[in-house]
Amino acid sequence: MEIIPAIDIIDGKCVRLTEGDYSQKKIYNEQPLEVARMFEDAGLKRLHLVDLDGAKAGAVKNWKVLEAIAGKTSLVIDFGGGIKTEQDVAIVFNSGAALATVGSIAVKDEAALLEWFNKFGVGKFLLGADVKNEKIAVGGWLETTDIWIYDFIEKYFGHGIRQLFCTDVSKDGRLEGPSTELYRNIVSKFPDLHFIASGGVSSLADLEALQEAGCKGAIVGKAIYENRISLDELKKFTGL
């Protein structure tokens, strides 16, 4: 299982929110590039970079941070937050992201997303599904829909999506453990999906449980920043 560290950006700084609440913000580092280099030095290969300003504004804002990290590390970066137009997608790829992370648009404007798949290639997109009680949540988790997570995945798997991460909103940033059962169910229903777990990871045991459940990757953020999991411990998964 691949460990994918997360860097969330507000005002160009590395932060974490609790349950997606901007008022529950904690700044961990003023220099995201330093953090990214630290991950790279630990043998991690990927990075989940989230533009929280962009997510709030509905347009990509922190592409300069992406550009700096992509230019000065060899990390495979997926970048999301505020990708609403084809121009946003182009900015993300031109700034060095390997994958554009899309979420809300997959719910709100499927036609536009399919156009992007055609133009840029479906393999260039990482689909993010935010979930509350197995239903899709959108808009920075501010609204829940009545779309069942399994129906959502089935539809986009049919459109060619092969990489997807799922965040249980109720768990994110709380360090209370991930929704392992939900993820186990998804993996069993979609064995050919490159499924990435996200949200709630608080310990090495959580990661081992996710690996055992069949997840191909796990996004880890707060647990690293709060020293619940050391970068040395993550080497167990990187093979170093």
C-alpha cells in the first residue's frame, strides 16, 4: 500500500483543518516546500496537495506552491481544490501536477468533467469522493447529497476512472481512526479500482488495517504533523 502524505494550503502555508472547518485551522509550517522535501527524503513518492483557498473561492489559487514543489522535488503530485474550469485544469497541469483531483464537479457538472477526460485523458484525473453516512458530500463538505457512494463509483468507473480516494468527512482531521469497514466494502465491490483511503488515520495500526482491507493507498496528514506516526515508521510501507 502506498502512503500519500497530504499538504493542505491556506495563504501559501501548510495547515490542517478539522472536519473541513476553516475556523478550526492550525498552521504547521510556513514553507510547504520544506515539508514536501521532508516527505521525499523519507522515501515517499507521492503527494496529495490541496488548495483550501481555491476550494473556498471556486478557482485555483495556490498554483505557485504546486509549481515550487513540482520544480524542486520528484514527488508525483495530485493537486485539488477549486478546479472548476478547463482553464483551472490547464493551470494545474502546467504547474507540474501529475494528476488533477476533482470532486464536487463530478457531482454537479458531469458533462464538463467528461469533456476534460476527453481533452486531457481520464488517466490524468484522481476522483475524490467525500462521504457522510455513505452519501456523497460536496462544496467543502458543506452540503450532503442523496447519492450513494457505490452508485457514484460505479458510474465513474464506467467513464474510465481507475484511481479514486474516499474521505469520510465525519472522521477527517479528528485522529479517531478511518472508516475501514466502508473502505473494505468498496474494495470488495470494485476490485479493479486503485482505491485510496483518506481521513481519520491516527496510527500505524490504522494503516496496517487499511492495507489488510485491500486499500491500494492511504492519504495521511494530521497524524504525521501531530507526531502520531513518524516518517521512520512510514518506511515500513516505502520499502526503505
